[in-house]
Amino acid sequence: MAFAILDAYYLSLERAYRNLYKLACEERVGAWVLAVPGPTFKEIVRAFFSPAVALVYGSSLLAATGMGLLLGGLL
């Protein structure tokens, strides 16, 4: 779970930098500006449920749960 949250945080930062790049190409900010605001909680949650994070960690969670149930004799 911790790695999924860290991955979602990184993805939200990546989106902020891609947006900054787009603004720099449109010359709406300086070419050498690298400061982006930190991601908000809403942006991190949105990134958490993106396919890049949800599919990887969701499938891992399902596989681990299935194996736990299988090895525990509940299946």
C-alpha cells in the first residue's frame, strides 16, 4: 500500500511537470522555471485510481489475497 501511495504521488508530480512543460512551450512561463506546486490530496487520489497505479497494485493485491486464502486452506 505504501508503494502504491508513493507511486501515485510521483505520478501526480509528473503530471505537474508535464503541465509546466506545456506552459513553457506556449511561452506562458519562463523557459527556465522548474518550480511546481506540490500535489494536492485530490490530485494524488486521482493518480491513485489511474490505470497505471490501480492495475499494477490492484492485481498484486488480488494475487496476494488469493495466495493467502489458498495457502490458508480457505479455498
